[in-house]
Amino acid sequence: MRGATRYRLRVRSGTGVIFLIFIGLTLAFGLWTSRASAASTPPPGPDRVAVVVVDYTSYKWWLARWQDDEVVCQIFTDHEGLPTGSDIYKACGEDLYDKWSVTPPCEGLEQGDVSSSCPGYYLHFIASTPAKRKIGVTLPPPVVWVSLEGCTSVSSTNYCEHQPTLVLTAEEPLPNEKITGVEGTLDGEPFTCDAICKLPLKAT
């Protein structure tokens, strides 16, 4: 038995997300009896995203003016060390970033004699505190494996001696979820099954 079969699948997982697969199959003994396969380039479907809360350390800095020690901007970072230029640009804006970036070292700072005549701006560390934030994590989609049962070749040809069965095995990669069903159409006829479908194929 050999022929072109097209089917459309809709996989229902425990998350309630719909995953669509469109596959065209040429059923031949040499192609399907020895292995199972999944769609190599499945069509785009809805993304599955989970929001998780992660711990991190928040570092607070001030950008202040040498002339009068006025704090002109607050900067919060999530890494150790001085704020980067990008951190300062995002927190303080382009104008203050440009002024800070051309500020020369203030002479006399090592001796504790900070002159109010020093031009520009300086960074001052305030504190570090534990913090939490939410991030989105993309979850892997369910997948359907395709295999063929009951196809014994006739004299080493690509023809099946008996009527083969198309086996669809839905797999949910998430540990706390499960496949609740597989729906689709085969040769224009609808079918519904659990996570494993065994569909007899018509002779061609």
C-alpha cells in the first residue's frame, strides 16, 4: 500500500494550548517501518510562556554634581561594580550621560580634599538590597511522533503486504502537564483519540 496522505492535527495539552501540525505523508515501507519521526519544521503556533519570580540583588547609586553634591539621578543595577554607561544612559537620560562621560577625575580626591570647583558629575554607591522580579520563560511545545505499524514489504518493494496502521504519539515535555487528546482529519474524515492514535490506512 502506498499513497499520499494528508492530515491535520490539533493537540490539546493540560495547559489548554492548541498546537497545529500539517504533514503530508508518502507511505512507503522503506520510509516508515523502521523509525518514528516528528515534523522537522512544524508551522508556527501559539507560544507557551510561564512567568517565574527570581531573586537578585539590587544596587542603588547616585549620580551627583561635584560643584554642590546635588543628586541629579538615581541608578539601580542588578550587577556588582560600577554602573555601566548603558545603565547611566537608561536611568538618567542622554544629556546627563553626555556630561558624566566627559567628566575628568577630580584632583585632590585621594587626599580627601574634594574641591567644589571640580566640574562634572560623580557616582556614589548607596546600598545593596535583596529584590525579586518576574521574568517570562518560553516553554517547549507538545510534539506528535509519527510511525507506521503492520507494514511488511512485498518482495523488498515499497508496497505493504497487509493494511498498515498510522500511529500518532503525542508527547508533552512539561512535567506537570499532560496531553488530554488529539483531534484531526485523515482523508477528510475527522478523528479524536487520546495521546496515542492508531489510524488504519485505506488501500491505494
